[in-house]
Amino acid sequence: MAKEPVRVLVTGAAGQIGYALVPMIARGVMLGPDQPVILHMLDIPPAAEALNGVKMELVDAAFPLLKGVVATTDVVEACTGVSIAVMVGGFPRKEGMERKDVMSKNVAIYKSQASALESYAAANCKVLVVANPANTNALILKEFAPSISVKNITCLTRLDHNRALGQVSERLNVPVSDVKNVIIWGNHSSTQYPDVNHATVKTPAGEKSVRELVANDEWLHGEFITTVQQRGAAIIKARKLSSALSAASSACDHIRDWVLGTPEGTWVSMGVYSDGSYNVPAGLIYSFPVTCCNGIWTIVQGLPIDDLSRKKLDLTAEELTEEKALAYSCLS
Ligand SMILES: NC(=O)C1=CN([C@@H]2O[C@H](COP(=O)(O)OP(=O)(O)OC[C@H]3O[C@@H](n4cnc5c(N)ncnc54)[C@H](O)[C@@H]3O)[C@@H](O)[C@H]2O)C=CC1
Ligand SMILES: O=C([O-])CC(=O)C(=O)O
């Protein structure tokens, strides 16, 4: 029997990530090739005409799985009945800007949209915040939508995770699909810690550790980490626009694995509400290694953390604590 359509909200849908993301969702990349969807697209009035243009193109593309499109500037209409909410709406960083520069504009949006999601989305709606500062926007959304379960509010660090897989794959000249279990710890910012201590590569002789195969700690502790941390800025420098196709694709990976589950023996990175695991302060949205099963994420427990990693986990937590305080000062 055909499945009932799922309503998926994309905010900021007239923007560049939105433009890459909505066709992926309509093609089944996010929820699977047999899952019909109804797209809800929200943007602000100055972008209404462009948003309508995106709607026209979705009609023109005749996606078999796409059972309806709501394109609106009304946040209530956008949020009504959605089971998945991908929050991309906001102002992106431009060349020369620090993430903190986008803070005051964006956290206010997340405070107001929290209430709309809480009141009008489907019960158990899964929320993914993409817009920067992603962790702190997600935290503000959580704080101003107290009836939404903390298990349902996440932010995107899967792009950083995928960037780390990509760097290892290029370095070792192996298919990216054979690399797994990197970890992004902390903030989706340049203090994040891309960690390969537990990462492996599939080889004809079984799984091998990335650290052993690379056999160059100087690269792993230096250039590898900074390349992943600075990749967003490098893309902005090259394109004069921030990452869009890779962000859209990673958002699909995030929701797909959350809803449909992670493969056995594989974890992914998600920004989730800290419960104090790995001595990360509780009450932050922090990126951890997680596995997903039956629509529920669980932080991978018990990984050994060496001294160098400990310092990096703490540094990015400190930045998130500061961002939280700054966000509240912007809102007051
Ligand atoms: N977490 C991650 O890995 C990544 C996050 N980002 C962030 O994603 C966000 C979107 O990036 P782009 O699509 O490149 O930006 P964009 O400027 O092309 O699109 C953003 C869209 O949001 C809309 N918007 C603004 N305020 C809104 C509101 N209150 N409600 C609904 N829509 C609203 C704008 O009109 C625009 O159409 C930025 O904050 C960017 O920094 C970008 C790349 C990666
Ligand atoms: O760096 C930025 O502003 C955009 C972003 O989040 C990324 O590409 O990771």
C-alpha cells in the first residue's frame, strides 16, 4: 500500500541552500524513494516572488513523489502539520564576517519560529536547524519551545562530518564510502574538533584505522583539522557565497539517518542536546557521535578521549557557553 505523504518544512526556501534542497527532498533523497512528500516552503515577503518561482519549478519538474507544495510567507501556514522541519531561513555569513556577526539577526528569528512550531507542527516533529549560528539557534528554539522534546531538536554538523570523510578519502585515495566513524565534536564553527581517532577505512584485509593508514600525525593534528574547521570560509572565498549543495545534501543525510537509522557499526555526527556525556556541559546543543534507530538518536558512549582531544572538546564547549550568553543578550 502506498505510504501517506509526509509534510516537510523548509524555511528560507527561496535562498541558495533551499534551492538545492527542495529538489532533493522531492526526489526522495531525504526520506526514501517510496516516501511521498508535501513540501512546505517559508520565506519572508521580500523573497515571495522568488519563492513562487521555486514553486513553479517544482511543478515543472514533475516529481512523482511530490504530492503538494505550500509556498508561503505566513509562518503559521508553513508550520501547520509538518513532521520534519529543516530551518534554513536566516542571514548567511559574507566574506570577512565572523559567525558572531550573524548572531543577533538570526537568534531572534529562531525565538519567534519556535512558538509557531510548538503550536502548529505535528506532534513529534523532528527539527533540524541549519542556519548559523546553528547550535545556538537550535538551543534558542529549544528554550522557546519548551513542549517540543529535546530529543527532537538538532542542528547540522553533518556537513563538517562529510567534509572530514572527504579529506581522509582524498588523502588516502580511497572511496569516501569506505571511510567511516569520524567525529565532529562541538560547535559548527572553527572551534569544532574533527576527530579521526576512532575512524576506519574498509580495505580488502578488513577495517583499518585511519590514523595507522595515514601514518602522519603532523597532518592529522594540523592541516586536516584546520582544513575541516575552515572549509566554510574557504568555500565563501572561492564562490563569494557560502556552501549550498553540500549543505543541502548533508541536511538530507542528517534527516535520512535520523528517521531511517544508521547502518550497523556506523555512527554519524549530529548537534544534539547535551546530557553531560563526555563531560560536556549539559544544556548546550553540541555535536556528538550518534547512532539512530527507530527515529531516535543516541550518543555513542565510552569512547576513550586522549588529553589532546579533551582540550579540544572543552574549547569548543566554552565557545558554545559564550554564544549562549551572547544570544540571550541579543534577545533581551
Ligand atoms: N550548518 C551548516 O552546515 C551550514 C549553515 N549555513 C547557514 O544556512 C543559512 C542559509 O544559507 P543560504 O541558503 O546560503 O542563505 P540565503 O541568504 O541564500 O538564503 C536564506 C533565506 O532565508 C530567508 N529568510 C530570512 N529571514 C527569514 C525568516 N525570518 N523566515 C524565513 N526565511 C527567512 C531569506 O529571505 C533567504 O531566502 C545561513 O545562516 C548560513 O550561514 C550555510 C552552510 C552550512
Ligand atoms: O561558514 C559559513 O558561514 C557557512 C557554513 O556554515 C559552512 O559552510 O559550514
